[in-house]
Amino acid sequence: MSTEYVRKHVAGRGIPVTGNDIDTDRIIPARFLKEVTFESMGEHAFEDAKKANPEHPFNQPVYKGASVLVVGQNFGCGSSREHAPQALMRWGIRAIVGGSYGEIFFGNCTMLGIPCLTISQADLEWLQKAVERSPKETVDVDVEKQQVRFGDKVIQARIPDGPRNQLVQGTWDSTAVLLEAGGAIEATAKKLPYVSGF
């Protein structure tokens, strides 16, 4: 696979979104699901939450350009809309660190090359506060070593072996894997009697 697909390591400024059970409808409200290309979806990430709360992190200039989202427990629960990780990715999120994730949301993130690592509740609370105090500091997400670094602190993280291997090896994009194997697929197809006209 091309190195552009490899996600061994992601580093960038953090943006903390506190609270548990933040579902996909809060990440991207249902009225934006009609968009087909996802192109402008990033500007609508947390749309209703931003309108209801002027202090929401996605409204704050200090977090503009942040790429590591730090979230609570059960983030991305609810309906199985791929628009939620699409909106976050197009806003600029490249990795997520949290307590736990909705299963389908986690899978959709992996299919977009967005690593979702889990850390303990104590470490999560510490990291969210630390990012709030030092929003210009880099959050270093090491997918391969399953670690998150912030300043001098190294936090042990977890990601299941399957998604971790896909991200580290660059095979998370199934379409790219198929396209790269095009020659082998055609060669195999020519050997199959029901394809070659037997």
C-alpha cells in the first residue's frame, strides 16, 4: 500500500469535547444527511450544539486547526450515520482519543483512516483539562505503540488489533486495496471458467 494510507502516528493540537453518550445526531444533525458528496459537511459538525452554546469548543478560535479530538464515554453512539465521522474529518479531525465509542461509529472512522484510541477515565479527565489549559500544545497519538503523549506525560491507550493493523499497514481503505490489486484480480478472473466464457 502507498504510504499515504499509513496511520502509524498522528500529531496535532487537541480539542476537548466533554460529556458522555454524544450521539451521531449531535455530531451532525439529521437535516444535513441529504448531502451526497460530504464536501461541506465539516462546517456543520456539532451545528446545534454550537448554536445552543457559544462556548462550545468547535466555536472557539483557540481550537481552530486542531486535529485530535478528545471525547468522553460512548462517543458516536446512536444511529449508524457515516456522515458523523465524515463531518469530523472534513472539519479537520485526524484522530480521536476517548473513553469508548459507538461500535458502528468506530468502524466508520476506521474506514476513513481516523484512529480511535481508548484511554482510562482518569487519563481522559486529565487530558481534557490539560488540553483546555494548553490548547497550543501538541497531542501525539501513536497508533502503533498504542500511546498518547501530551507534554511530558505518556498515556497508555488501546485500539483493537484488527483496526490497529489496518491503520498501521495502510489497508483501512478497502477500495484502495482493491485498486492496488487490480492486476492480480484480473489474472484470477481469467482463470475462472464462469468469467472467461467456459
